[in-house]
Amino acid sequence: MLSRSDAAEPVPSEKKPPLLIIDSDGGVDDMLALTMAASLCRDRLAALTAVFGNVGVAQAASNIAYSLRLAGISPLPPIALGAASGSCGFSRGAQDVHGEDGLGGARRVFAGEDPPEFPTLDTVVERLLPMHGRHARFEILAIGPASNAPRLVELLGPSRIVRIVTMGGSLLDRGNITEVAEFNAHADPEALRSVLAGTVPVTLVPLDICRKVVLSRAAIEALPPGPDGRLEPLKAALRAYAAGYRRWEGIEGCFPHDAIALLVLLRPDRFHIVRCDVDVDLTPERYGMTRAMRMDDGGRHGVAFGGDLKWVRGMIERGWLRDAAGSAT
């Protein structure tokens, strides 16, 4: 509920960037994206929401807090527990990819403390408007299943959300959980369809572009240890992730899906974003399959298919390694 003082609050400058909510399922590529966000846009981080996916929702929230602490963020922004399963009850994890802890086993080697408990998504989001004022505007980076996104839109109001950038789907490429479906889209296609059908602008970052960018094993090893060795757990998690990709894909590195999505949000001008209409199949045979229609610049949604991938690789490998906050350059 807005306080009376909010009514007299001045409208913020149009040049001020929107506040950022990151919705994460706590996996290895999430850890990289969160660490990058702490460097590139920490002043914009309003809240983080955890969703089931790579691991259960409680472990995801724990991994979010752990990642932000390693990135040097103190005090932590609000972190909320969101959906524990998809709209249809799906809750299968991806521990075979991300490890039992979601971070490739790094949590077993590099221990960390958690807050005593995490509040609910509703509790955290309902505090944001009194905290930031009724004129606050938000962007949502959704890097897990879309289960939390409809509730975030409902609580904040669609007029306050500038856009949603979501990692998910596979439009012209094969899936990674079934032959036709990408994991996030398959985990809760009903929620993704709801987001796509809404009035908030949506940009999709599908496997089509994510498979074009490889974070090499050499680049992982070249990451510095960071102050007091704080980046060593990230490097350990990425090593385990890359070892898996050597078995699954035959590549010497990994696909940093969520880090790419963060860069699409921060610098859309660096990407080739096609306008089209995206829908999600709910039939049993093609459950979670995403399809693009009207790829003629007349569609309602944006899809990142390519862009300045040399810049993208450079940003993921080294470009975010700076202490100063601010936007990507």
C-alpha cells in the first residue's frame, strides 16, 4: 500500500534507469549472471526472487544470497521465495546439470552462511513501492522458469514494468530437455504463455543465441580469484559446468545462457532482436515448444537471435570485471 507521502513524490527523471528485479533458479549460469549484475548494475538491484528450476526454490534463494555475498554486495537486497513448482505442478530439477547444490558442488568446498529465512515473494514486492515510490519503474530479468513472472506483474502493475527479458525457449534450434523444448519453457509453459499474452513488452533470449556463445575453459581459468579469493567458488562452479558440457555437447566450455540474457537487458543495441509473435505449445506431444510467427518486424515480442557476439564474449569473459557500478559499456 502506498503511503500518503508518495502522492507528493516528484516524478523521477526519464534518464534514470529502471530498477531491476532478477528472478533466478539458482544454477551455475545464474551465479555468473548475478556476479556480473553486481558489477555492472548493482545500484539498480531492487530485489531478487527465487523460483524452482535448476534446484528447489529454497536452495535457489540460498544460492542467490551466496552469489551476491561473493560479489561483495552488503547489505543484500531483498531476496524472496517464489514458486516451488510450475502451474501444472512440474518441479523436476536439473541437478544432473548443475549439481546437487545447484553450483556444481562449489557450496561443499566453499561454505557460506544463509539468512535465517527468506520472505515470500508477495511480502518483498509489496514493500518495493513504499520503499521506492509510486513513480518507480522496473525491469524484470527472468532467468528461470516463468512461474513468478505473472505474479510480479500483478503485484507491481503492468504500467510500472518497462519490460521483461526472459531466458527461455528454442525457436529455430532443438530443445535441451526434450527434442522440441528448452528447460525453462518446458518447466512452466502456462506461465510463459501468460507473460507473452500480457501488455508488458517481452524480449526472449532463446537457445538459438545462447548456443552461439561459448565461455571457454581457458576463459574460466583466466578469471582472477578476486578480492580474498571471492571468485574461486564461481570458477569452481563453472569448471564443473564445463565438464558437463564436454560430455553432453562435446565443447570445451559452457553456454552462459543467463549472462547473455543480462547483457540483452543492459545493452539491447548490441543484439539483433527480431520482432515476432511467440507462442508456447501446451499439447502433450510438443509441451513447452516455443514458436515464432510473423517474423516481419510486426510482432509483439522481441527475440534475440544474434548480434555483436565478439562484444558479448568479451563482456562475459572479462568486461564485467570492475568494481565500479554502472551500466555495461
